[in-house]
Amino acid sequence: MTGQSARPLAPVAVDRRNFIRLVGASAAGWLALGASPDRVRVVASLIGLPLGDPLTNRSAPESAASRLSALIQGMTERGWVEGVNVRYETRSSFGGPAQQEAAIREILALKPDVILTSSTNETAALMAATKTIPIVFATSNDPVGNGFVESLARPGGNVTGFTNGTAEMGGKWLQLLREAAPAISRVGVLFNPATTPRAGRFFLDSIESEAASMGVSVSPVPVNDATGIDQAIRGYAGPPAGAMIALVDPFLVINRRAIVAAAAQHRVPIIYPFHYFIDVGGLMSYGAALEVRSADYVDLILRGTRAGDLPVQSPRKYELLINRKAADALGLKLPATLLARADEIRE
């Protein structure tokens, strides 16, 4: 299952010999890369997760999954060395509108050369604040529909980036969930209306369409704060047999441990959109493989390419992850056909 895609641009290669010279802080190396010692570029990131979340901490055990770590690694491979010719600044919008506004003010005061955003909300807020600084969104479900770009092939303006799925993903989640738990007759769709695309409707249409063909009832389960997570999931503990779909939503990612714990306690099968949930014990996930390709575009922008000239890129691969230990705890006997299609099985 794939979305509309554009041909990936070839990254700018950096000769290994020049890279070694750069690491040694050679002025000749800086100039060879088009960056002078007195021109340290500023790459700012606005993220929706708390700064203390392991996914934002470069030294934490989960940092291998961090977009920031992957970005810095990719930039280093292209000759941009932290503290030499590039500086990274990260601000969090977590905490409500006032915190988001403060974070954006801080970022703009840095006069960054490019800004990366982690979700639809952050991208929309930054676009309202600047029409000139290049913005690269790491993920977006509907950049055209959200008004971020004129088209995927020709974004125009100061914004470009990467999509992480299409609306039809909703139906696919329900299909996989039904395969894992054939007895289910009702499914709740978990999301926070304030933080998920189109307040949940972006995926709900395809979920409801697929449910109608299956004879399964589907209900939106909006949760506005973390205190409502346990009750929302407890409502789908059987009988009749229930299950849930967790939508693409930074609120759910932030609260992934609480969601997975409640699902285990109440024995509710849940399918998730990202491997982050499987990493903390979730049952299964299906979604775009989270390749962090932002370094490609940040590098090109720092070398003079306009953000609006870089086509929005769609996922190159989707992956299914299954946690067999979680399935056993839920009493699910996963069919061999489903296991055979998994890209990874956690024991």
C-alpha cells in the first residue's frame, strides 16, 4: 500500500578524505564544503514530545529511534559537523498553546537556516509564524489537504518534507487487527482530536468503510488528556469481544507506555501505527518504515536549494511488526499467514 510518491533526490556525496579533514577542523575542509568557519549554520527543530522523552534524548536507550540522532548522523555523513559548521537547536511545543508559542518565538529568535517539524500541528503553527525560513516536516499525513504545499511534486513556498501514510491506512489496520483477533465484533478508534490529522476523520472514513464490509461496529474514542486513557481502553474489554486502533497522533506517542500498560491490564488487542509502541510491549504495528531522510533535504537547503523546489516524498516501505509475547498474554493464537507477512516478530 503506497501513497503518491516522487522520485527521491540523490543526496550530495562527501568525499571521505575531505570528511576526515573536516573532522580535524581544517579550514580548507570547511571551505571545500561551502561553509566558512565564521558561518555556522543553525538547524532548529520543533517537536511535540517533551524534551525528556527517550525518543528526543540522543543518549537514552531508545535514542536509536530518535529522529534527531538520525538527522545528525545523516548530516555528518554529508560533511556537516556539529560544533564546526552546523549547530542544532531543539525546542518542544509540549504543554499547550502557550508553550508552543514560546517555543516558536525562541526558534525564530535564533534566525535558523532551516527548521524541522515533527508533526502536523507544529508545521501549521510555524507556517503561520514565518513565510521565509525553510521548513521541512518529518511527517505529515495530508500536506496538500492541510495547505502546507501546493502539490506533492511542486510544493512552492517555503515548506517541503515527507508523508507517512495515506487515509486508506485505516482500513488496513482494521484488516490486520481482525486477522489477529477474529472474534472481535466491536472496535474503538483511539485518538486525541486536538493532535491527530483532521480531528481523526482523516483515517476514520476508511476504517468505517472496511468495518461495514466486515460486519464489525466501529466507534471513535476521543481522549483529551492522559487521565482518560485507562477508562477509554477498559471500555473495550470483553464481552462482547473488543479491540482498538490507535491513530497517528503525537499525543498517543507521548503516552505510549500508559496505553500499552492499560491494553495489557484490560486484555484489549490494539494495533498501532509506529514501532515505538511495540518497543514498549505493544501487540502489533503497521505503518511506514520510519526512515529519517530529513538530512537529504536539510543538506540541499543549506547548500542553496529552495524548499519549495524539493518534492514532498512518500514512504518507500511499509512494515508490519508483531509482538508474540504480547499476543500470548492476550490469549491470541496468531495465524501462520499473518506471522509469515510480518517484517519483524518480537518474542
